[in-house]
Amino acid sequence: MKNNRRWTLPRSAAIWMSASLSGMAILAGCATKASEVKATSAGWVKNQVADAYIFGFPLVATDIARER
């Protein structure tokens, strides 16, 4: 095993480069416009409630059965 490995970039340059690239990625994600959701439609709310029930009911039923 080689004990005196050399970096292709100095360690401080690699740290600054990774920090700047991750900062640019975060800023690029913030630049996109969020989609606007219109809650005036009752169908959208019904779909959300139905999805929540379908997802949550087995969890609640399993917990009740476990407690009994």
C-alpha cells in the first residue's frame, strides 16, 4: 500500500470546488418556478383524501391488530 499518495488537485482546491459545485446545484434548483396548485376544484381534494385513506388505513388497521 502506498503511503505517500498524491492528489491530482490540492486538497483545499478540491474542497472549494466541491462546495462551489454543490452551491450552484442548490441555486439552480431554487431558480425553477414552483407549480401553482389550484384548490378550487373539489375533485382534487377528493382524490387526495382517497389516496390518504388508501395509504393510511392498512397502517392503522395493523397497529390496532398489534395492540389487541
